[in-house]
Amino acid sequence: MKHLSHLFILFIYLFFSLLFSGCSQKREVVVKPKATKYTSTARHKATMRSYKVRGKRYHPTYVEVGQVMRGISSWYGPNFHGKHTSNGEVYNMHARTAAHKTWPMDTMVRVNNLQNGKSTIVRINDRGPFVRGRIIDCSYTAGKEIGLDKMGIAKVTIEVLGFAGKIESSSRISSKKKTETPIRRVLSNFGIQVGAFRQRRGAEITKRRYMGRYARYTPEIKRFNVDGQHLYRVWLMGFGSQEEANDFKKIHNLPGAFIITN
């Protein structure tokens, strides 16, 4: 009986250890992307795997309606017209599409040119641009609509409007902004994911572990819906660049963490 009680205690210990900390070492979430009229299920899975270009590794991530990113936009046209994009389509520079390094294929995005006030709506069907500081590469037609054909590049904000090639209603986008997109006062949009949990309690424990430890970096909990279930991710935000985040990860020995942009 004494031996059995020891085994029972060991089982309880392992169960709670896995529940609250085991998920923090996972770098990717297994999901089942659905096929659209543009992208097959196989292509969805392939484009959501981490990949490396020019020595840098990128980690595609799922996003939510209303999510916003700020950076530089460029455009691409004739040299790629007629070639295949990352989701398997033939690139048409006259369609309103775009390339993004990490957001899912067929995500609908509004691109706002902060320098002239013009905007356009695009569907992501490719990966890129792989130039530092640039967050989206618009097709020729989309780029022309916001003045990129003359400017070349411009400061923009990009906002998620919907998925699978469909745009959500304006009321839903507005409600998402109010309830799930807090105003940030950080130095940049770079961060490090230090944990991912099915239970919020595990995320709260990890957040408290990092709270107040660093003057410039702030832990945040982000809730995502993955295959109908909640996933709580803990992000340490406030890094000035991808290089700064990489250095932090190496110095603090966080092999299971990875860099995100938000």
C-alpha cells in the first residue's frame, strides 16, 4: 500500500507539471486548416510551418480580426507576374493580393498608407517581403491604389479584416477592436512567446514569473481560438528589433521561446 501511495503522489505531480508548464516548451500549435477556393489544406499546413530565408527564421502565426501591425509596405509586379505564389496560385499583379511573412494564407487585410491617407484591401497569398522593416508586399494594382507605384515604399498600418478570402462585418471588426485589441505603449511590435497553455491559470503563473523582472519588457496574455478551443499565449513585449529579441532569448537561455510580431 505504501508503494502504491508513492506512485499515486508521483502521478499527481507529473499531471500538474504537464498542465501548467509542459505547454510552454511547444513552439507550434497543431491545427487543421480548412481548404478554401484559393488554397488547399496541404498548402495551408505547409505555409504555417516555420521557415528560414537569408539566415533568418520566421514563425507563421494565427491572427484575429482587428489585429493591427505597423511598418513599411512595398510592392511587386512584372518580375513575378505569372509565377506561383506560396499558396499555389499563379501571381497576378493586377489582382488585389499581398505577401506577408507570418500571417495565414487568404487572410483579408486593409493596408493604410500613413503618408497620404489612402487605403486598399488585399488577400494574402504569398510569403515576404524579406527586407528588414517591411511588413507587407502589395501587388501592383493594390500598391498603385495607395500610391506605392510613385513612392516605392511607405509607412503603413495593416489590419486583419477576415479569413478564407472573406471580410467580416464592420460591426464585428469594431467590437473585436474594443474588446480584444488593447492600446499598446511599447517601443516596437517585437516580442517573445515564453509560454502557451490550454488553461489560463498556467498562463497567469508564467506572466507573474516575468512581471516586474525587466524594466523595458512587459508580459502579456493573449487568448486565441484554435480548433474551437482557447489557447492562452504569454508574450514578453517591448523589444526594439528582432535582433534585440534574439539576443535576449540567447542570453536568458530560452530555447523553447520564439519571436513574434504584433
